[in-house]
Amino acid sequence: MWLNKFVRGEVLLDWRDFLVDRQLIRRASLVDRHREMRLDVDNMSYEELLALGERIGHVSTGLSEEKIMSGLKQWKYLHIPLEEPATVVEPCCICQEDYADGEDMGRVECGHYFHTACIKQWLVIKNTCPICKKAALGT
Ligand SMILES: [Zn+2]
Ligand SMILES: [Zn+2]
């Protein structure tokens, strides 16, 4: 009797659990693979990220243009040397160009700033600061 019950009941249940587990495991490994993809994204160059963004559309790690424009602190660049020697301003870390007077600037929440056009393209792909990797804008 107990064998019947064992075969019809518990073993089947175990088998079903086993199948469920396998599905879970497969799903978990998919998630892991996805995570690895994201890690790769962190190590990609700006050009690679842009190409990736164009290929797979707007990834969930990025921001919509609306959010970028409302969250970004913007101003026009004007280099006024207040002290001598004038503080050396780092070039835009995204395009590696120096800032010129009158160019549109955008600052993210950590305080780092870039050309507005540059950081906009970046944030569409990824909501992190290209310099310090902190969340660029609150969502
Ligand atoms: Zn730039
Ligand atoms: Zn930063």
C-alpha cells in the first residue's frame, strides 16, 4: 500500500517539483546571462554603447529624453578665469573635446558635467555618470 501511494503520489510530486526546479534554474541562468551582458555594457566604450543602443533600441537602463531634459541642469559654457592660474577645466569625458564659450552644458546629480548633447546621448543608453558611475538622474 505505501508503495502505491509512494509511486502515485509523492514521487510524481517530487518529479513535478523537479521539473519546476529545472525551469527555475534555467530561468535563473538566463537572468545571470543577462546580468553578464549588463556588466559587459559597463566595460564598453562610448561608441560601442551607442552602436548597441541603436541596435537594441532604448534599453531599460537608460532614460527617456523627457526625463533627461527635466533632470539635467543646463547652462551655457562661459570660461571666466577668476584666479591665476586659471583652474584647468577637464575636457568633456564623452567626446574628449574642450568646452568652448556658448556651448550647451549639462550637469548630472553627482556634479559632473558634459556637453548637453553628449550626456543626453549617453543617458538615453544608461542612467549613470560616465565618470563616477553613480546614478546620473533620479528617476
Ligand atoms: Zn562632449
Ligand atoms: Zn559623476
